[in-house]
Amino acid sequence: MAWKRLSVRARSGPLPLADALGTHGTPESPAASRRGTRGFLALNRAERKIRSIDVRFRDGRHPANAFPNQGGADFKCIAADAVPRDAAMQPKETTVNRSLDFRTAILALAVSSTPAVADIVATYGGPSAFSASITGMPDLDQFRDSLPPDGNGTGGGMYCCPTSFVNVFAYAANHGFPELLPGTGNWQAQANYPIASLSIAVAGMLMGTSAVDGTTGSGAFSGAMQYIANAGLKDKLCIQQVYSSGPQQWVRVHDIAKQVALGGVATLAYGRYKVTGVAGGIYALEVGDDGKLVRNGGHCITFESASPSGPFADYALTVRDPATPRGLDAMQSVFQSEYSDVFTLTFGGVCCEHFAADTMYWDISTQPGTIRLIDGVRVLRPCGALRFTSIPAGLLLSLFTPGSLGLSPSPVVIASPAGGLADLSFGADASDAYALVVTSPTSGATQLRRINLATGGQQPVGTLSTLRGIAVGRDGRVYAHDGTSVHAYRPDGTLERSMTPTAPPTALAYDDVRDRVVVLSVARRTVTAYDRTLAPVAEAVVPQSVPMSGAGSVSVSPQDGSAYFVTSASDALGRVGPGMTSADVSLSSIAGVTAPQRVACGDSGRLWVTSQGTVRAVAKDELGRWVQDTSSPFHLMPDQGPLAIMRSRTNFDPALHSGPGWREVASWEDAGRGLPLADCVADLNGNGIVDGADLGLLLANWGQTRVDAVSVSFDYVGNTVGSWASDLALVVNDGVHPTIGWGGYNSVLGAAVDAGRWPFYGSASAASGHYSATVLVPAGSVLSGAGPWNVTVGNGWTGSPAVQYRNVRVEPAGKGMPSLVTVPDQAPSGTQSVTKPFAIAGIAGDLNADGTVDGADLGIMLSAWGACSR
């Protein structure tokens, strides 16, 4: 049988049919693979159409009948515009269980769509007033021949969790963090299929993903953390993992949207639960012998957008599902989203949310059965710090995030407290903050407040007015002390229990490694650990040789559970090892740090201490000594009150979230249950139609991506030997043309073209402070193309041995939408320079993301002319 004039979008040709089919042997004919096919797709380069397809296996079978039922959802292979050569094979719609959709497969092979343009548009005003949308999110396939096969023999059948994570990692790489595997790129393009496959395999290995049993919640979190660590991005990218864990903590769509409004991207997990009955609008779900809800496996997907919906559903949600669309398992299918209505469901007085099934509205009361509850979310966010600034309206609470995935959260204002802040902490998932506000300086009265970091809204927690310090557990409980007793509050603010320890508490911290509260007592010279019921479990007595008096601070490292402390009596840093015994106590000095007041631990083992009015990042050098770490973006941040640095956290509880039912596995029964929304990359103005307006945008950008100007801003710290801020040298390299450098005094760091000095050049820039300028690419020089690009920043005066450039932001401007580049801070040594790779996002009209708007992009647009399927 032959097909005639099946028009598809194409990039090049001819393309062997074997490449379209991939390697698909069958039990009956293992040789039916790349070598087991004949025929080819004949491409006409001028018309960019496939003229004919002639397909048969060597054994003579028709491809639509070549793959027997191997389990899984049905997909359709349609012979469109077919002219049969004999009456015995009339064109018909044939259903095959091997998921072989020639239309989708050919489009995936021929079209390189979804340029590397990425952005977050999100607002959050509350559970019914929000909108969150992420463009440019990849939709990588989990089903890949290169991945380990599941019990059905399908490669990657259990790899939904690693694939969903690689979606957000690839997004992050395209938007400011190119160090992350798989790096920058157009992930729809088939040329990038191998590196995407490798990245998913690496993520699966780190997460301990089983080819047969899927991924556990603990494995997903620890593996994602290691993935970030491998890129050198710990303390720069943080992960917040939240599982539903009873009445106090259900994952809701608006909570996910709130995280996106705070600058995050997310993967979701849903579980399958069985409805056993309905009475009075309250649903009964299957409960096990242990009294807990029975989860029957789950699936992991990637968040794309959400909003409050109309009268038939509580929320509208679109996701990238790695299990759909199912094409060939040796090539990337065409990206698409899936839309679902999401309803609020009440069972036993507890609310949660679930996906709709096949229809836009599903009345579960008339169809008891299995439902899908959203019961997990994992958010990737740039790590941030909380800081306060006094303004006439009160205190400006800033969530300072040096990096961005496409959205930087706005600061919020809280009411001006009379006596400032006694303590400050991130909430368990870093979407809220807890502030201990001094309401009366004379009496020392305080109020504990929960502050919504997206809206600035405040809610009192408890009624005690004598609290002095706080710590937040990873399960959301808030622990506070009043100098005499320690109190535990539930996430809803209910006082759960109180305890008066033998040692009067000075400061609190929470140990995520062992789930316990750590209390520093300066008066009794102890560091004591209490379990979540506030029962003592371990205690270390600090030797008399260690000076201790006055105020103090304590923090626990998530690396190993060691507790670090400082007090007013010493310049040294104290440490109590994980054993929490007196023998585990040690003391270390920190080069250049005196009178430390507070201490905080990060994901990497790095510490932050406040000293002399600034925050100092410290880490161990190669000799095991604590030294100041100038690579941290929080180093030398002004100390404006209590110290709060974000870190990665998970509320995973082995007692609640373990067992076969809590593994993220294949989604065979769920495939295609959402409404598919294919990407429409040629709709440049986003109005749902590819028309003359989009063509005008494409033609206006005809030609190569280029940079015409470069804006730079930075904080200058130095001038110990007469340095100037204008000594900063900036070099931009597009990977093809001669490098261009600006600034410097007697060095432009080896740039081929010296484009001149900064507008603020000279001794007028000797003072430490903030500097910025915009400069042009000189005539005759070129910066263009798809990259890879690099910026290099360094000291351009060889006579200066000590100068620092901090919070450096470089923004190329010109044709296209170049990415903002945040350069790591430069260490204060000689002419050292720092290089940062980055991506130039595609020009509007560069539909195949090759850095040029040309005839190939025009062909893609014309073939997509008309209304978009979305």
C-alpha cells in the first residue's frame, strides 16, 4: 500500500523510514527494526513536503499490523489521503497497541519547534485570586528505548519522576542556570534527543529509580539534590518537596501557584485512591488496617499553568505529562500540554483536590471508583534570603533571590513593629515566613506572625506574648521559646504542647536529618536535642574551656546533623557532632570574622554568620579550615536583623509515605485522560491563530540573533590600593566572532576587541557602592548567533591585588530576547576572572531555534497557518 502527498512540516531530507520507525522488534519478528524495514520518505526541499511513503517490512506485513498487543493504551495510525494499490487493502483507521502514530512521529522527526524562550507569568492574591503560567517548559518523553525496560518491556515505563524533573532542570538551564544537565538547548529538536535521554538516565540513577517499581519520594528528593550538587549549584537552587500528610497539610493547586509566583517551577505527583462510598457529600476512601488512606501507586507530571476556573470546577490546570503523547520510543514526540478540571473533594472533613477524568466535568458521586488526588509537589526555586529594610510604611520584607528562573518575587511590606524583630525563619516550604515581632520595647512583649511571602498578609500564631526565639520543623510545626519553656504549634497555629527544660533556652534550631528540636542553653552550657514530642533524646555539655555568655544562635547542618553555635563571649564557631555528646564538641576560628551573632546552615555544608554588620559566608578550605567564601551571593549582605537563608526541605515521612503504593510508577490507565493541547510555536502573538500578524513579526526579525548593546550593573567592594570600580573588565564571546571587551584599566582579559572604558571611568568610581552602565557593540564588530555564549568578568587593573565585584548582572540587548546573566562574585585576589555561560533566547520567529530567522522558519509557519489546536 502507498500513501500519496501526505504533507508534513520538514527541515531536511531525504529521511530514511528506518529513522522514523526507530528500533521496534516484536516477539514474532525480532528483526523488524531499523534493518527490518524498506522504503523511505522522499522530501521535496523546495515545497518542504513529503511526496510519498512506501512502507513494508521484509516479511511483507503492513506497519499498522506489525506490532502486537504488548499492553498499554491504544493509539491510532491513520492512512490519510491514501490511494490503495489493490482492493484488498482499503484505507482505514487502524488501532495498534504499540502506540505507533505515523503522523505524530513524522512531525516529531521533521519539526524542531518550541524555541528556548522561557518565562513565568504569575500573580497570587489568595486561594481564589491567582494566575500562574510557565511558557517554554519542555515536555520530554519518559518512554525511550535507551532507558531500562519495565515489566512490559517498555523502556522508561517507570521513569515519569526523573523525566518530569529533567523538564524543570532543562527549563532552568535555559533560564539562567546552564550548568545544569542537559544544559541549554531546544529540547523539541531531535538533535538533542540523546543528551535528553542521558539526562533522564542520570536523574533516574541518582533517584534510585527502579525500572519495574518506579521512584520513591525519598529517592526523588535526595536524587534531585545530588543532581543540583553535581552542577555546583547547591545553595543557589533549592528544592521544596511537600507531600500530603493529614488534615494539616494537603497539597492544593493554589499552593502550587503561590510557589510559581515566588519564582519557582514544579513537578506534581498524584496518587490513585479508591472511593468506597458517599454520604452527605462526604466521600469515604479506602483505608488500610493501619487506619491510613490506601494509595495505589502514583504518577509524576510537570506543572505548566493553573487558574481559578468557571462554575463547573474549582481550578483549571495544565501539565506536561511525560507519558503522553505516545509516539515512537526512539525519538521525541511533539510537545503538548494536557488540560484538566480540578475539583475540591471532601472526605472525612478533610479537603484535597483531584483531577477530572475523561470529561470536562466528572460527578464522582455517580461513578464511585478510582480517583486521582494531587498529593505531592516538588518545587525548584532559586535559593533566597529574607531581609528587612525600614521604610515610612513600616518594614519592607525582601525575598532576596540572586538567581531567577523567569520571575523575581516582589518585596512585601509588613506593619512596622515598635521594637523590631526578635527572630525570623522561613516556613517549612519557604512560601511563608515566621517573624517574631517586638510589639513593646519597654516590656519586651512579642507577637509571632506568619507572613505570606506572596501577598504580605500576616496572621498571628498563638497568643503568647513572651516568646524570644523560633524554629520551624520540616513538617510545618513551629517551635518557640520564651527563655524558660519551649512550645510547639501546629501549622494552623494551635498550641500543641509545652515543655520546661532543665536548661533555660537561649536559641532553637530544627534538625531535619533526625527530626528533632535542638536547644542551645548558654546559662547551662548545653546543646540538647528533643524529639517532636519535646522529650529529651541527647545532650552535649560544652567544656568550661569554651567561653559562653550572653546571647547565642544555633543551626543544624542538613549534611550530617551537626549543630553549629555562636555566643557573645567568643569569636569562635562551636560545633556539636551528630552524636550529640560532650565528646562531640569542638571549637574553630573563622579567618576575618569577629563577634559573630547568628549562624545559619545551607544545603552544601556552607555556613552564614553575621559579623560586623554584614552576613559572612564561610566554608572549609582544602586544609579543613573555616574561611570566608566570597562565591556565595549572600556574602557581605547587610545584616539588618535576624538571619534567614532558604534551604531545601522535604516533609517526607517514612511512616506515611513509604510502601509500594507511594512509588511513582507508570500511568497506563491514565494516558490521554486530560484534554491534549498541542504547542503552537508559530502563533507568535499568542492570539490562538497563525496569521498575517505572526508573519509580520517573523519578517521583522529576519536574519540572525545579534547583540547591539550590553548593560552591566554590580556592587563594587575594594579600593584598598587605589582601585576604581571602572577597573572591572567585561568580555562577551558568542563562540564564533572575535571576543569584545569593555572597561578595565590596563587589561581587558584577553578580548580581541577593546570597546573602550565605562562612562564612570576614573577616580570618581573609587568608592564602594553600586555602579551601572550601558555600552554599545562597536561598529564593525559582531555578536550574533545561537551560541554557546559566555561572559567573563574580572579585575582589569593588574596592579590591584584586592578588589571584589559582587551581584554582577549582565544583560545583552538587541535582536531577540537575550537572557539576563548573573555572574558569580569575583574573589578578591589579583586579576582573577569569573566566566559564566549563558543562552540567548530565540528571536520571535526563530521557530527551529537555530539562531536565525530564515526560510526554514517561514516554512514551519506556513504549514501551521490557521487556528491553533489550543
